[in-house]
Amino acid sequence: MKWFLFILQIILVIFLAFFTYKQMNQNYLDTWFIIFTVFFLIFVFWNVKRYYNY
């Protein structure tokens, strides 16, 4: 289960890098980019908290 969450996190990082590159050529932030970034950060912090038992 730990490896599955790690691989899922790596895939989400790749999508985040792609969306960030796409956003650099625009003068405004897309709503989907903001939503994806917020959910990504929630997932990463939840995963780290669960892994390290803070």
C-alpha cells in the first residue's frame, strides 16, 4: 500500500509539473490548476502525516 501511494504521488507530481509549465504561458490562473494544486497538497500532507505518524 505504501508503494502504491508513493507511485500515485509521483504521477501527480508529473501532472503538476505539466500544469505549471502550461500556466507559465498565460496571464491568469486556471480554476482547475488551483483546484488540482490544493488537492495535491492535501494528498501529500495527508500521506506524509500517515507515513510518519505525526
